[in-house]
Amino acid sequence: DVVMTQSPLSLAVTLGQSASISCTSSQSLVYSDGNTFLNWFQQRPGQSPRRLLYKVSNRDSGVPDRFSGTGSGTDFTLKISRVEAEDVGVYYCMQGTHWPWTFGQGTKLEIK
Amino acid sequence: QVQLQESGPGLVKPSETLSLTCTVSGGSVSSATYYWSWIRQPPGRGLEWIGYIYYGGRATSNPSLRSRVTISLDASKNQFSLKLTSVTAADTAVYYCGRMDVWGQGTTVTVSS
């Protein structure tokens, strides 16, 4: 299975500041059609996961533009600009290139 | 707007079969565009992909669950289902159904005698 490794595993950020989460895959996530199926999910406390970004950098409907994704191959980053209280939760990267699709361990974001 | 709702027993005995159904509203499981999926989250832990099915295609399950998983789709009821056989305490988790961009609220399944 492709192992997704996130860092840091926890993050405390001051309101209004930025946060970055790194995700590294054990294999390239470039699919045979040229797409890179790397997604980012947010799970707020007590809620189900919500996809924020797909194919590295495409925001899902309703996701604020404070959330952005970059990366290629095996190295990816989620950046949250101007962190708000509603951003508290656990963030997961997830690869959909190789079956079984796999998630990272999660990064817990808290407000300092 | 598409909504999904999981249903099924919250308590299953060891060695028995866990059966869950996902009812889709505001959208159709007959759309071949989407992979209708099941994921789970053991208490205090991360997420694991169980498997998926798409209309007109066959189901695919995580090899880690070997042959214990069956995922099926009933277009007439706009539902898809999960069966997990020979459950153990390790299968205790919150189970979510979804299609990648939209997920149900999850249902807690506890395996215990």
C-alpha cells in the first residue's frame, strides 16, 4: 500500500496566521493519464470528513480560498491562510491513484 | 444537494456479519460518474478506505479486509450497501458512506458479545 506521511502531526496556530501541512507519499501519485489524485480532507470535531481539495490544488464547492494546495510527484502541501476558529480539526491527505486508496495519519490543528 | 445517510445495527456480535445501508437523496447512484464508497474510523484513530462501487461496474474492496467485504448497489432504492463478515473487535469503528466529495454523518458500529 502507498504510505502517506504527514507532518507535523499537531499544529497550534494564532488566529489570522497561516498554517502549512506537509504530506509525502511512498510512491509517485501521478496516474497513467497524467492526473495526480491527491486530496485533502478536513474533519471538524464530531463531524464526518469533508473534502477540501482534489487533484492537488482544486477546491471543492464552498471551500474558502484561504485553503490552497501545491505539490507534485510525492510531496504535497496544504496551506491555510488567515486561520479562523472554524478551521480547528484534523486534516488528512489522501491518495486516490493506487488501490487501496490511503490516508495520512492526520494533522490536528488547534488555535493557540 | 446530495445527502447520504447510513443505517444499520449499532451492535454486532463477534464472528457475525456487519450490514450497513447508505441511502442517497438529491442524487442518483445510477450516475457512473461517482465511486460510491465506504470508509471507517476506529475510535481515536485515522481513516481507512473499505471499498467502492460504481453503477455498471463491480465493487472493489481493500485487500486488507481480504474476502470479508461485499459492496452492492440497488438503483431501484437509490442505495448501496456494505457487508463485512466474521467481524472482530478490530472492526469497531464509525462507518461512513460517501462519494469522495460528500459523506454521510457516519454510524457507530461496536463489535461485542
